[in-house]
Amino acid sequence: MNMDTLLQKLADEQGLHRPQEFHRTGDLTIASNLVFSSPDPAEWTSCGNMPHGTHPVHIAVDRWQDRETGLEQVDVTMALIPFAEPEAIAEAEFEDAVDDHQPLGPSLGFLWDGVAMDALRFKGPRPAAFPDLDAFVAHVEAELAVPDADGRPRAWVDVTVDERTGSNVLAFPMIADSAGCYEGRDADGRLVALLFTAG
């Protein structure tokens, strides 16, 4: 089983609109608790007991033509961080790791850790390039507005915000108001994947 087949299976199981595309984004470096949320959530819950380190991220993408402007729009509906081969993840049981409302959107979703969130929102070491969260969001929106190598709207951007740890933010265009996070475990209880949904 390849990763695209796995992602389609997971999207079907989650009842998501059938994605047109699947992509491997940049890696996500985690040095603290993982969060999947809007850029400035009033409240949030960390997602799963994710191992610290650098991990690949795969996404499902929906594209359509805006009826008024005729322009192509893009919406990321799902993200997966695998810790095992696709066959093992396909057999895993996925359980809700947040069990509460996790704010998302209205047009962006961030996959980031506590180090990155502290640097951009709170009292962590502030990135020199981004004096505040508004500046960071403006940077992300500007990057997403630049077409990709195929001349199409971008489905993600990857921005490092803490040079000491390498913690970064993967930002996605999303049309949703809540985020889901699910832990995938095998029959022995081993964590094989984290699945994030936008709904």
C-alpha cells in the first residue's frame, strides 16, 4: 500500500469530502506539545503524545473553482504524521486524542508545537523576522498567495520560528471551524500515526 492509497482510505473512513490530491509537505520539528489549531485560538488542547524530533507530514487537498471569480481555491482537509509503514497504519484503530472543540480557521490552520506557539503568541524567544503573531500570519498569507511551481494555489507553507530547536509551523489554507486529532494505535497499543482533520 502506498501513502496516497492510505490517505484516501483514512479520508473515506473520516467521512471527508473526497480529496483530489495528496502531498508530502515539509517535515515538522517538534520540541514540545503538538497543537493543531487556528493561528490565535482562545483555547486549545495539545494532540497526542507525539515523540519529539522531526517527522514527515502528508496532507489531503480539495480544489475547486470559485463561481464568482473563476479562480481556483484550495482547502486542506486532512494531515497525517506517520510513525510506521502504511500497511500498519491502515490496520490501526484511531481514537480521538482531544475530545473537545479545537478552534480552526476561519481560513488558516497551523500545525505547530508549544515552542513555536510560545515564540509567536506568548513570552518565548521572539523570532527576529516576526515581531508578533499578526506579522507572522501576514507572512503566511503572502506566501500562500504565491503560486506553486505548477502555477496553482499553494496548499501549505513551512516556516521555521525557533532557530535553537528548529521548531517550525506548517500552515494550510482551511475552510473549517474545528480541528480533529486522532491517535492511531496498533493491536499492541503502539502509536503508529497521528491524524488531523478539518471539519
